[in-house]
Amino acid sequence: MCAVIDEKFKAAVIQHMNEDHSDALELYVRAFAPHLANSPDDRNLTVEMLDIDRVGVTLQILLIGDNRDKKNRVECLKLSFENTINVVEMKSPEDCRSMLVEMVGVARKKVGET
């Protein structure tokens, strides 16, 4: 078991992912929670990372209603590293980047992107 991720490091990772990798966060949702991304009313989605810890990431998903249904909905989703990339937990903060990148690779395969 690794030590708790430093709050300053965690905040930097979250800010970086939200500012520079929103496409990766949306891909995580499409691949690992398709029931949220592929709604029948063609909702658009906006995804933000809320948290990252030694066992996974927490995402907030804003589903934006279309012209027929103006209702927006917010969902919270916890993705575990174990269920996405078959790694039980992050051993050190240095593993963070490689694990998030690996999640992107797995997600691309799941949705048929190369």
C-alpha cells in the first residue's frame, strides 16, 4: 500500500487533466461508462476530474440536454485502476502519469479508436 498522495501533487494532476486533457476524460467515460456517454437523446457531455487517489479517479460528468430535452444532469463516477487497467493501486505518485496514459490506451481500444 502506498502513502496518501500529497494534496499539492493531487491538485496539480487534477488541474492539468482538466485544463489539458479533457478529451482523455471524455474518452474514459465513453469507454468505461458508456451508459452515460451514449444516452438515447444525444446529450453532450462535459467531464471534469474531481479526485485521484491510490485506487482510481473520480469524475464529474455534466450531461447537457438537447433541443427537445433542456434538462441537464450531473453524474459522479469513480473509476478504479483495478477495473480499467488491472492494477490494484498506485504504488507511488511517480506512477500517476503512466497509469493515466495506460487508461487512455485501454479506453481507445474499447471504443475502437487507434
